[in-house]
Amino acid sequence: MMNPFNYILVKTIPLLPKKLVRVFANKYIAGDSISDAVKTVRELNGGKIMATIDVLGESIKDRNEAAKSRDESLEVLDTIVKEKLDGNLSVKLTMLGLAMDYDLCRGLFSEILDSAKEKNIFVRIDMEDSSVTDITIKMYEEMRKRYDNVGLVLQAYLRRTENDILKLTTEKSNFRLCKGIYIEPESIAYKGRQEIRDNYLRLLRIMFEKNAYAGIATHDDYLTDGAKEIIRDFKLTNDKFEFQMLLGVREKLRSEIVNEGYRMRVYVPFGMRWYEYSIRRFQENPNVAGQVVKSIFS
């Protein structure tokens, strides 16, 4: 069950001056520019933490803006090589016009994957709300036939995800498993906190049974402990999985996981669309807002 304080907080944030909202956002956004992202990733790398870099934005419905988003992703890839960063790229397909024109998105995304493959950089497709789940998976399946450096995010709160895993792991796959943050109807998504947790760990077991690489994306102690138990059960080596967390959230837990010898990757978003992104993320998951506030004052 969500904390009532978090809901009140989320209702209040859009009423605050933009400069004050930035105080909240700064905890988990690297900054406006690629140089801000570089600085953040260097600090993470210095602490033996990998990164995945994300250019903020989604739901683009203009062809020129979609092309601009492609260029921004290509710049990230060039920067990773130039600055010798230990990181990869995360992409939201609706930034490349997925909801507007599938063929346009496929062409732009192919250019990104071509550049990434040439540079030996992995690209993760972020999963968005359920209105684009099918078409996102379609794109992933199509791209995976041509590229071995592409992976997908799957959401544990969706009732369909077990079937998606079974369908997508007919050959070795690379997934990030998260709880899911979008507000979806109960007909397609689990709602209870514990049933989502239970499903998450069940899905993680299935991924490992199918020999998939798993990015274990969570800030939940229950899930990190459960994941470690599953890792021990399967006697997995560190090259079969990694833990993943958002920038600025539960840094103490992050350090504990790293100090235990596990690999950790942090999601590093940056860009000029920080305000819209922040408000959406707080509204979609009030608990994130609460975690950020606790981080600010702890």
C-alpha cells in the first residue's frame, strides 16, 4: 500500500516553483547536458559502478523531433567511447516516433544500433506504458534478429510478463526486470505490493531457468535479498546478472550491494526535458517521490 504522505507530496510538487522542483529532481537527474552525464558517470565508475545513460523525453509525435532524439543518442554513444566510460545506452522508442510511425522508428533505431554495435556498446529498450507494450516487443524481436547488442525491459506487475519471457527466451536474451511504474488497470496488472514482489522473484527465476541475462532493477530490500537467494540457488557467476538502481535513490543500499561484490549499474538520465520527466515520474509512482525526499534529508 502506498504511503499517504507520498500522494500528498506528489499533489504538491506541480504547484511549487520550477526552481524548487529542480531541488527534488537533482537527486536523480544528472543535469541538462551530456557533460553533466559524463561527470556523473565518471563518479559512479570511480566507485566501481557501471551506468546506463538515458536522454530524457518520450511520446514524440514530430518527425524532426524524432530525428533529433536519434542524434542525441548517437552523441551519447560517441561520448561513451571518447570519454572511456563504463556505460551503455537506454532508449525510449516513443522518443523515436514509435507511437506515430513504426517504420520511422525502426529506421532511426537501426541507425543507433548500427553505431552502438560498431562501438561495442549495449543498448537497452526501456518499456513504457501498456499502450505500446506489444509494439515495443515487436521492435525488440525484429532488432534482435539483426543485432546482438540490444536488450529489453520487462515489468513484473504486468500479468502478461511470464508469457513474454517464455516467448522471448527461445534464444538467449538480455532483460532488465523492474516492478513497473505506470498506472495500469487491475485487469492487466497486479496491484498488491506483496503479489508484485512475489511475481518479480518468480519471473527472475524463470529468466535464469531460460539462461537469460538479468538486470535486477529494484530498490526494495525484500527483492534484493530474494534475488541474492535465487542467485545462490542457481550458483550463478557475476557475468550472468547485475543489479540496477536509479540515480540518487537508496544510495546506502547501492553501496552495500557493491561492497558485497555484486555488479551494479545506475540509470543516469539527463536532458532539457527534466521538468516534465520529473513530474510524470512522481505522479506515476508516488513512492519514488518519497524516496527522493528521504534521500535529500538523510
